Amino acid sequence: MLGKIYRGFAAAVSLCLLSGMLAAVPAAGSAAGQDNVLVNGDFEQIEGAAVPGWSPDGDAANVTVSTAVYAQGLHSLKIDDPSAKQSAGALSDPVGVSPFANVVLEAKVRTESGEGGKADLRFYNAEGRLVSVVSGLVNGPSGGWSDLRVAASAPKDGVRVRAAFYSPAEKTTVFYADAARMTVQTAPAEIRNLGPQSTSLTVMTGAYGKDRDGRDVLYTVVQGDPAELVVMDVATGRTEAQLPLVALDGSHVSAAWAITVASDGKAYIGSTPNGTLFQYDPQTEKVRTLGKPVPTDTVIWAMVPGENGKIYGGTGYSQSLFEYDPASDQMRILTSFKSASQDQHIRSLAYDPERKALYAGGANIAKLYAYDLTTGQKLNISPPEFAGKTAVYDLQYTGGKLFVRVDPGPEMYVYDPATRIWLVKGNKEYNTRGFSPVSPDNRVFYTYYETMPDGKQQWSLYAYDMATGAYGSLGLDVKGPGVSFGYVRLEDPNYPGVTLVGLAGNSGRAFYYNLATGRLNTPELPIPPQFAELFNIGKSIDGKMLSAGFISGGGLGVYSPTLDETKRYPQLGQVEGFGSLGGKMYFGVYPKASLFEYDPRQPWNRTDPSLPNNPVKLGQIGSDQDRPLAVLGVEELNKLFIGTYPIAGKTGGALTIYDPVSGSFDVKRNLIPEHSINSLLYRDGKLYMATSAMNGGSGELAIYDTASGKVEFETVPAEGKKAVTALTWGPDGGIWGMAEGTLFIFDPARRQFVYRDDKFPRADYAHSNPRLEVGTDGNVYGSIYTGYVADKTYTGKLFKIDAATRQLTVLLESNVEKLAQDDFGHFYFKYGSELMQYTDPGLIVKPAGVDLQLDAVRLRPGEQTACEFRLLLEKGRTTNELSGAKIEYLSSRPKVADFSSDGKITAYHPGLTELSVRITLDGVTVESAPVRLLVTGPQ
């Protein structure tokens, strides 16, 4: 019977019925607007051994209804989970929802012992597949009742939701739940899915193995939404499989930094941002989702194979080392190397079979550890030269030696564990993601961007001779930094014996180097680009909306609100900040804090070397800067101000002033010592800077005088809040901003705060979170992700703040990030690879007029002049976004002067004419006031 908890053996029957009946539940929208849609949320109804409205979730034997402990009524749900190996809980009947409906689960909870009790909102699509989970922790005081609230907006493809109270498999606990209520409210405005915006062909790493027929194959993951595992025949380039990677909770993998092949031939993939481990079996050609090895972590950075099919992995941000054993089919955490707040990642791993040990490379402080798999002992073996470095980025144990890459640099080190001697230290002729295993002719390969005798540069293949210890260039251009290496036999007469293979960079190029002949081939692999998860959204000076993809290598989507179409452009990178100056857009791009200039009036070109680049790369900021978060053009100064965040492991951001006339960068690092600069505003010679404290303190609002070049005022908006972001000129003329979840309003004239309130006390730190926009109604709208809760469950909100009362209203409970606004009052936010448009009819402004300006109002016959016009909108807004508008050029006396089709004006005969522009958009026609043009001189 569906929807009942059965004690004992009957629970298994209930679960079987549930899986077969889920698709028969009423469709989406059936519960929209209802106040409480849970059946028997107070657990008062009992029918024999069953509880209507609820079904077992895991081990039902440990889930009962208590008559001794309750918050109200006479019963409560009791979960008594003594096992750290299996889950136990209860799951509500499914309820129909519509996409982006707000769903709120509230309950009374009480912990008696242990920890780790959770409550979920689990969303399913029309096929019954789990597509999203949002969780809350049962973490109130032991022995007393507390309030629990879990809120989420239904995903774009969600049609049903279920509530769950349970103890996860890795936890033990005893807790109670009572008075559970679920409310569902439809989205407060129209939300349209505008589709994927950015494409990318980005592969972060790869590994080599065998398919079921014994052929050599490459395993790699193409970044996307979702990312896809690609299995490719090394000899032919034929794709054998292309499989999407989806976590157990329905979330999509964006990319994979770690791929390895175990001793039993199975391939393993470690993903981000959900920190999930996947297994690919070449015999069945199927992917299996194993789950999160470290429940609190979001990324698996490195993996290596051990013995008997085992694999080992390292994660961020708890810097944990884990093991997966296929014999027991269990993942377990071996240890954490974290000893300080900056110890966040295991960035690299190597396995030493002679000593049954693992070597682990740490970041954001560079440390090298040896971990004994037999005793569990861990030892820091970092040499003094690692001081000041940020990461042991790559490791390879081969031929009895440990090869090490250290950043920044990168620099190459070689260590002999037998003698504990460093054979190579600080070799700067190195730039590779790792090293090859030792070859049959006793060499280890890597790459370096080498300057050749003729002055040209190339990505040269280098080799380290294991017998002599000599190393250097082979003079062969592999067309990119080596990313992963392997050895294959190609059965090709041109490539006899063993061939070294690898990826060259992250854009799908490979290299083949034959050890016997020295023959080299560098083909581009036939891997199709994928839609990339969106990273940032901004508005261009021409009124179009810009969407940049996640991780370098992605492109830019340009959406026209008036045409309702997107054009996708390739090869830009991860845009951290958008700005404009002098009719051009500027993009601050990660990594290495690069600045690009884009003229939207000219064709996009990043691929044709015979034409000028647009956007064009102007340079890199340097000074250890990595992320240009804030890019602000000031027209009256003709300067571009850029606020940056430093590379991982470093403290101290910079304010950089770019001069477009001279092309110079003036980098002012550590204006606020050990603070990054996240957001910028300008008025009357003063630059207002929002900062993040990188030393454990509080973020600041600082005022920089552009004339003197000095910081003349500093203040802390909210003590204990690490990041200050989202500066904007508010509807009252003051500066509105956020210190994590605290809203503040600053009066720049009096240099005082006039309002402060912690609207989101649990908001997590991030250097680019939240976002604020002033709506057409004069109120302030924003997006914020409130952090990772309940073992890294990700949540976010779209909110509105009344400009007069400062009252906060949450519009969408989750799935909102990187809010931006167009000229017409539509809001936009990211949803994976797709751009969402939020339209409240009360916020949309319509055409109100046309402003027409001529470059010259007096011409001679045959002369031309240009005109500029913009569409005036209601409520004082304007736009240049006329892609979908009908434009008519009018002349009262066309024989005197008239427009051409591109809007230029040509004078023909002496006389006086009146020129105007008529624009029709969305059924509204407006016309400019006539402008007189006098034509003088002989015909």
C-alpha cells in the first residue's frame, strides 16, 4: 500500500510498491497555492502497523511512531539509527508542483543522541527520476524541541516533491520529528527558460585504459551541463561512448579534475561541483554513480590507483584523503591533512607500491605529505624551498622516483624516497599538468613553453633520463601543455612499438610521439563542444545580455531581449567582471587576471587569425592577481578601474587603473592590506571599494580619492562578515551593499551608515555573492546563495527589498544566482547552462520616445553626417537594444537630405529639412522630435 510505514519486513514491500506507483501521482500544479499539502504530517493517524501518508526510506526497522515523546498531539516520528553503514528514514507521499514553485517544509525536531539527522525536499521529474535535493540539518539542542525549515524552488523540470526525515548512511543518531507542514506557492512572476548560452570544448584531464576488446582507449570528461564522459579509441579517434554524469541527488557534474584507471581496468571519475565519484566498467560500457566519498566536500581533485582494484582520492575543502574498495563496494575517509584554515585541498596524489604509501600534495599552502597505508601515519616531507608556494599541484611516482610540480612557477622537483634526497629542485623549464610514467626506454616526459633559437616559442616535449638524471628539450612542438600521458601500441607502421600519447592543453588536442622513430603527430580530437554551465551574467552597452561560461575555454552568449534570440561566440574564458568605457565593453577574465576589450559594433572574432581579434586581449594584471571581480569604467576620467582577487594561497588583492589611451596598467596592490577588492562604485572623484578580508577579519567599505591616489576613508559595514560585495547606487541616493547576508546603506556625504540589518544570517562567504539591482519600481532586488547547509546542500534566493520600509520578501527560494537586469526591467539568472528570464509585468517599461542627435546640422551638398539615437523608455530609462525593433528614417524634404539604410545622412541640394526617427517595438510606436538640417552652397 502506497504511503505507509510498515514495521519490520513489510517495509520492503512498501518500497517496491512505491517505485512502481510514483508516475501515477497527480501531475504538476495540483498543489499550487496550498497552505499544507502533507498528509498526516503530525503522525497522529495510525492504521494498524501503518502510518498513512508516509513510506520507509532505507532501513524501516529503525523507524517507528513514538507515543512517549511528541511536540504536539500524541505521536511523533522516531528515527533510531545505530548503524553508520545504512540509512533509515521516512518519506512522504509525493505532491504535484510546477517549475519554480516555492516549497517550504517546516517541522519540530528533537535530537536525543548522535548527530547527522536530516530533512529533505526531494524533487522528481515526469519520469519519476530524482532531479534535485535540498536539505536541512536536525541540529537543535539535544533533548529539546527546535524548529526546522527547509525551503526550495522546484527545479525547471520538477513536477513532484516529497519530504523526507532520515539519518544518512554514514551517521548514527536518535531523533524525533513532529508537526511537519509543507506549503507550495506558485512562482510570483513568469519565468522563461531562454536556453543554453555558452558552448565550450574543455577537457581538464584524461587517463588511458583498455576497452572490452583490449583496444587502447582514452577516458576524458568534456565540461558541460551535464559534463559527459567520453571513451575514445586512441588509434582511430572514434568515440566509443559519450555518457552524461549525474549525481545521486540529480545535480549535474560540470567538470572532472580527476580521472584514473584502476588495476582491474575500471575507470573512475571525480567530479565538481558535487564531489561525486563515478565508476565506468569497460565490460558493461556503463557508468555507475558511487556517491560522495566525503559528504562535506564539493570537488575531487586527484585520484590514483592502488592494489586489488582500489583507488585513492583527494578532495577540497576539508583536504581529505579517501579510499574506494571494489571488493566491499565501500568508500571511506582515511584522513584529513587540514591543520589550518588555508589548508583546503589535496591537489595531487601518487601511489608508492614499494612502501605501500601515498604522497599527497596540499594547497592553498604548498605541502607534501607521505601517508603510510599500513599504519595510517602521515609525515610532512616538504623541503624548505616550498615556503611561500601555494600548491603541490601534480605528482607522479614512477621508476622509484617522485616527480613534483609546485606552484606558482610552475617548478619541477624530483625526490628519491629511498635516499630521501631531492634530486631536482626548482627547475623552471617546466609547464605541464603532471608527468608521464617511466617509458620502456627509461625516460619521463613533460612539456615546457620553450623559446627557440629563432626567437619563436613553442610547447616543447622534454624528457628526464632516469639513468643519468639529465633532462632537457627534445625540440618537438606538441602544440600545448601536456595534460595527461600514457603509452600505447598503435599497430601502425609509422608508429612501431611504443608510442607516448597525451592531451595538449584543455581544448581537445592530442599528441602522439613514437619512442622508436621520434615521429610526432598533434591531431585535434573529434570531441563535440558542450553547453557550459554559466558563470556570470552582465549587460552590454548595446542593451544585450551577456552570459559567460564556467572554467576557461568557454564562450560568450549574447541574448537580444527584443529579438528573443541568443548568438553564441567561442573562446573567451571565465568572465569574472563586466565593465564599459568609451562605447566598448571590457571583460575581466580568469585565470591570471586578463583584460579583454570588445566592440559590440564590430563582428566577433576569436578564431580567424587573418582578421583583428574582437574581443582583443589587452594584457594581464600580474602581481599575483587572478580574478578581476569588479570592472568599472569612468567616462569623465576615461579610465577603467579593476578590482581583483589574488591567486589561491595568496592574500592581498589590487586596484588596477587601465588607461585606454596609453594602454598602461597601474597596479596598486594591498591598498587595503590583505583584502581583495570585490565591487566598485564611482561619483565625484571618489571610488568606493568593497573588500574581502583574507586574514580572517571583516570586509570593508573604503573610499579612494582618484586625484591623490590614496585611500582616505575605511569602515566596516558588519563586524565578523568577511566579504563586502554588491555595491550599487540605491533609490535614495545612498550606497546599498551587502556584507555577506547583512544589508547596509551608506550615506557618502556624511560617511555614515544609515541602515544595517542581517537579512540572511546564515549566508556563506563568497567574493562575488550576492548581487543587487534597482528595479523599475524603485525597489531593490537581489540574488544570494545562502551557503552550503546539510552536508553541502546548495541553496540560493531571489529577493526584493522595499525601498521605503526595507522589508525583505523572498520571491524564489532557490535556484537563483548571478542576478542581472536589462533596460526593460526583466531580470535574468543562471540555471546550470541555461539563462532564465524573470518577468513581472508591473516592472516592464515600454517605449516612451526617441532621442535623436546629429553629428552636424549644417552640410554642403554631397557631404554626409552620422546620427545617434536611443529609445526612451518609461520611468526615465533608455536603451540601445533595438535588434527586434522596426526603425523608420524620416526626412520632410528628402531631395535636400535623406537617410541611407544604415542611418547615415547625405546632403543633396541646398535647403532646410527636418529629420526624425520612428521606432516600433512590442506594438508601441514612438517618434523623435524633428531635428533641422540646413544644406548650403551650390548644387
